[in-house]
Amino acid sequence: MSDLQLGESDFVLNWAIVGSGRICNDFCTALNLLKRHRLVGVADHFTESGLNFSAKFHCDYYDSYDALLASPQVNIAYIGLVNSMQKELCLKAIYAGKHVLCEKPCTLNSIELEEVLQAASDNNVFFLQGIWTRFFPITRRLKQEVKNKSIGELKFLSANHMIFNKYLERIKSKELGGGVILDLGVYPIQLACLLFDHEMPTEIKCTGHLMSPNGVDESCTIVLLYSNERMAQLNVSVGCGPYSSVAAVGEKGVIQIRENMTAPTELILANGERVRVPLPACGRTNFANSAGLCYEAEEVRLAIGNGLLEHPLMTHDNSRLIMRIMDEARGQLFNNI
């Protein structure tokens, strides 16, 4: 359950979908699970894809992003484009006066992120970096267990996220903002930030391998050191897998997510108890457990309905910290190899 509450008669979010790729399809499939959410239209520079999308989800097709974002029916934009295009479209939506939910990473670095966040603040619109993991019930239960010290003080976090997708153009292309840290690394990094209460690490270390001949990052290990002998070891790769797991180790035991750390449905507590939260049933999706995008979408509606410009589970400062760590990790990886 959300900490944010609204009554039954509250407003409907009218969505513009910017892009028509796999994640946009999954997002709209999840939206179909919810009340008080309506698809207005979609725009994509791939016209055929956009037209097929509009037919599938029974919404209008717009022949340009600007036209879609100018629609008076739209009050929020979902941006699901490749990394290199996200900043520009975030700013277009913000300057059009629309709230924004943008898929991770939103921008390529901290400088770009600050430009987007400042624009959102200046234009008085809600903005969320779309890290859907934070809104899953299992992630929230993990955070609560750590906060309540059911394993004592959290001393060590191991988070692994690996998917063999280095062949995808969006992954192997520098021009499209490819590489493992921006694509997969954001997930274990954000989890470390969440479980260590968004402290800035005392030290960040990153080593790994670049993808030849593309020159983007293929695999790496990121170590975050914190005060009081606490640390996180984060392993990511687009060259092997799938493998996705979490172990949060404290003075009294360990809590584990054994599969799909980005969209988890089961947690194993220190006493061996298995906590399961099944996903709502929905149509076929491109990515595992994409029905869980409904958690994020509804939280956005609740936040906006309460007059918030950022969500308390994923604040703008949270996004700044995650991006700062990614900047440092990528800088070390590219400079040291």
C-alpha cells in the first residue's frame, strides 16, 4: 500500500506516450490494470511502429513529439526512448507544461540531469526518474526489514544484475548512450543508495571491461565504501546472464532476493521465511514482471494528486546521488582501461 492516499473521485492522469518500443508497450499494458489512467496518444519517429502502437492501445497517433506534447488533453508524458534522446524529450515535455515520468537513466550524466531537474522546478511540474524497482512491494519490504534492523546493522550488500544483451544497438552504441552502467548498473546502484539511506559513499571504486570495438562498458564491479565498515559490491554485465540477485547481510543474518532484483516478487528473510507478493495478471509483456509498472504509475498519480513535484520514494536528490555514483564509476572505468 502507498503512503500517499487519494479518494475514489480523484482526477484521471491523461498520458502521452513518447516512444513506441518494448518498454512503452509494457508500460501501457500495465496501465490497463489501473483505474483513473487514460492514454491520450503516442508519438514516435518510427511511424509504422507508432501507428501499430496506437491501434493496439486504442489511442491517437501524433506525427511529432511536439504535437503530442502540445495536446491540451495531456497532463503527463511517459518517456521511453533510448538514453541519448531522453534529456531533449524531458525538456520538451516540461516546457510544454506537462508532468514527466522518464525511464532510467533520464540523462547521460549529472550536468544533464541538473538541467532537467531545474527546468521541472522552474515550470512547477512533477518529475520522476523511472526506477520502477523502488515501488515494488518486495523492495519496500526489504527496505523496511533493513530499517527495522531485523538483521542487525546492514554491513554488506551484494547486488548482481546481468543480462546478455550486448548485441542490441542501444547497448553497444556510444551515440545512443549505451553501456552496462547506464542500462543495468543503475539498478544495483539505486538499491545500495536506498538501503544505506542515501548516504554519499566515502569511496567509490570501479573496474571492469569495455566492449570491443565499440568502446562502451560491457561489465564491471562497483564497490561503494561507507562509514562504520559498511560496503556494497555491485556486479553488472551485458555480456553474460541472466543472473539477478541481492543479499543484504547484517550482524544477525541475511535477507535475499534470489531472482529478478529489478522487479522482485519474493524475499527470503533471515529466518528462512519466504515473503511473496504475486503480480497482477496482465497481457503478454516484453520484459519479465512488467505488470509491476502499474505500481510506479499509480504512485505517480497519487503524488501529483497530492500536489507533489517529486515522489518521496524517489526524490530529485535521490536521482542526483545515483547519477553522481554512475558518473564516477563510468569515469574510472573509461580512464583506467
